[in-house]
Amino acid sequence: MAVIHLEVTGRVQGVGFRWFVRERARALELAGWVRNRDDGKLEVAAMGSEDALSVLISAVQDGPPGAAVREVVHRQPPQDADYPRPFSVRR
């Protein structure tokens, strides 16, 4: 199992991005979560096969209709990161 931790910047809040990521991740049978951050970024933590994670990363780079992704930054997952199943939206 592989893990990713992403920070997404651009117009990523208020456009259904969290639900878009949740549905893609669940379809790919990934564990993890997505949330809006107070600084306007979107954060994604996911665990699963490398192939499924690559598909999710591509989906995040495109985003849902109405979004405008400026940058997707790969971060080191925190040591205490959890990856719930099913993939969920955090507040």
C-alpha cells in the first residue's frame, strides 16, 4: 500500500471539490480523507494501490467543473496520519 498527502491551491473551495474527490477515491477503493483548510487550500490524504493513487492525482489536478487548480503539492504524510475507510470528507 502506498500513501499520498496533497495540498491543492487555486479555486478549490465552494465548487464541490471535496465531494468530487470523495467520489473518485471511493470508486478507486482508496482509504483516506479530504478537507478544506482555513488558508483556502484543499488537503487530501489517501492510501491504496499506486495505480489508483495515480488516477486520483490526475483527477485532483483537473478538478470538478467550476474549479481552477493552480498547483498540487505532494507533502510528506505525517507520522500519525490516519486513513479511514470509506474515504471521507472532513470538516
